[in-house]
Amino acid sequence: MRAVNGWRVLVVVLGCVLIVLCACGSESACGPSAGVVSRVVDGDTVVLQSGERVRYLLVDTPESTGGKHECFGAESRDFNRSLVEGRVVRLRYGEACTDRYGRLLAYVSVDGHEVNALLAEQGYACVLYIAPAGESRRSEFQSLESSARRAGRGMWGECSAVPCEK
């Protein structure tokens, strides 16, 4: 009887340790490491079911909200929506946690694909770098944008004036 009780105690203790370890891994210093997207605001911003507003790091898509409808804004928003709305996404943070508007800044992935990179690669976004956020991957994203430009993908082939181009 003693051995059975000892095993029960061990199983309960190990179960508690596992729960604590899993709970600790669900948050980073900036915010959640995953969440379900409840709403796509535009091509580069989403809202999670938990209420956090997440701005994609290193990309800027044409505007499609607030009465401002730039060339390729609706397409960028719709592409983003097709990838993430209602889905569980993974969040990885860069050198800064939030922007000046209080939005979380993150690299957003779904099904092993990083949405930020896809937006730049497919011509739905320009690179937006505001130091220090994204410093470690800035050149990678600039290369993705350059490739989309040269190939005339997305807005680079559709818009006479690209809205986010400086």
C-alpha cells in the first residue's frame, strides 16, 4: 500500500511541475508567445482574442482603414486575413516590445510560415525599420523587398506610385 501512495505522490508532483513549466513558457518578456487572431485590422496589424494588438515587425503595408485607402491596401489586408484570421499564430519579439502606440511588435508565424516575410516577399509590404526594432533582420527584409520590386510582385507591379515607398 505504501508503494502505491508513493507513486501517486510522485505522479501528482511531476504533474504540478509540468503545469508550471508549460505556463512559464507561454509568455515572453514582451507578451504572449502564441494567440488566436480574432481580427485583422489591416495588412500589418492584428488583434488577438486575448485583446493584444500586434503590429508586424519590419513591414509596412498600404493603408486600408480610417478612410485612407491606398493602392494595394485592401489586397494586403485580405492576404493577411487569409493567412491568420481565426488561426493560432506564434509570436517572436525583436529588440523592442512595443511601438509608440502601445502595440506589441512581433514576427508572426502560422503553420511554420512567417507572415512578415511573406508580406515583403510577395509585394504586399515595404520594409519599415524604426530603430531598434528589427535591427537583427533588417537586411534580410530589405533583400525580400528588393526581390519583389525587381519581379514586379504585388504592389510593385500594380501601383503607379507605391504608397509606402519613401
